[in-house]
Amino acid sequence: MNVWDLRKLSKTTKAESASVKSIQAHKGWVWSMTSFDNILCSASWDCWLNFWDIEADFKKVGQLRGNSAFLCPVLQKDVVMSGSYDKQIYMYDRRTDALISKLRHHKKPVLCLSADEHYIVSGSEDNTIGVYDRRANRLLKKIKMEAFPMSMSYSNGQLWAGLRNGEINVLDPTYGKFDIVQNYNIGHKGKITGINNNTGCIITAATDKTLKVLSPCHPVSELTTIDEQLQELTDLHYLNGVLACGCSDFTCGIWRPKSF
């Protein structure tokens, strides 16, 4: 796991000059990372969730062992949850490390996961999205998709799902409906491995080596396509105007405002 200081990074400087820390975080592939406040969570094929304190020089502050590879963690104030290769969703109490529950409503690995205080939304290789009602403690709905979801963005009263066939589905979660209201073919020729829905735009990453930036309206329209000698894209993250994506050639692409 590598950490860089973006303030020291530019097109004319080498990445090594902006490197802050390199951590031997896991014994298997680090498949996904997420954060809440000052805590970073890394999920790996070595079946561990590891926790790092960003404000304490990335000191390791906890770990949780599972029965299978963790693929898509979600970190909240008192709870951490993750979809896994063994088709289950694991939920732990962050304060005690106790396993709260294991949810199994998929027949294949859980590839993507989103949650708020009301629902846990999971996407699986079994071509379905599951919606779990946290207050009622039951599976609320199972949604059949044309292709399995590989990425999700659940915010601003919308759920956007990037699919294996290169298309996007938009679901309306109002009152727990989670109905598919739109389907878009935005021109990707590969799997959509990352998606971000924010108030200014929709951003997608795909294995066709491109990022697309779309208008957040109906129908969506392409604002720009980024294909700056990228390889297959594995995921994306967007925060405070900074866009980062991982690539299959072990590189990261970073785009930021000129005034950063």
C-alpha cells in the first residue's frame, strides 16, 4: 500500500518524490480501500480487513479475519461491512470487533456494496442487486439485472450501477422502492469497474481503458472522455475535485483542479 502527497506531485516530477509511505499491508492482493474520518480500511484476498490511522502516520490500529476474500468494504462510524468472495456480507462492530451478522442473499460473489443508515445495497456476480432493510432486519428486494453490477454509487437520492456489459442502470431508492428507472449505453466497450455520482457530474471507469465524464441529467450526455495512454481501469475515486483511478499495469492516474 503506497501513500503520496498530492501537493508534491506534478506532471514534471517523478512519483517517487511525492511518496510519503510504503506499507506491506497484506499478504494477498489489496482489492479495495475505503475510509471514514481518520481511519482507512484495506480489504484483501488474504481474508483480512486492516485498519490504519491516517493522522498517526498510518499506524495499524486493528484487523478483522474473514473466511474468504473481502472485495468491497464500507466503513461507518461504529460498523464495518464487506461483501466477500464466499457470497456473503459480513458486518462487524468496530468498537468490539464482534461479528454482528452474516447476510447471504446471493448465489455468487458480492462485488460491490453501498450502505446508509436504512439500507445495505449489494451487487453480485449472480446478476442481481440485493436491498437489505437494516431496521426491519430482512431482505427487502432482489433486483434482476441484464448483466452483473461491478460498481455502484449510492448518493443524492439515487443509485447508479455500472454493469459488466458496459451499460449503466439508475435506480430510484425513494421509500425503499429501488426501481430501475433508466438504462444508459454511454459508449463504453468494456466492463464498468468504477462509477461516481455527484451533484456536478457522473464519472465512469471501464476496462476499455477510458474514463467518461457525463452530465447528471436525463438523458445523460458525454462531457468528455479521458484516454491518456491508460490501461484497463480497475476502480475510481473522486473527492474534493480530485479524481484517481487504478490501472491494470500497477499505475494510478490522478487528475486535480489547476488551483489545487
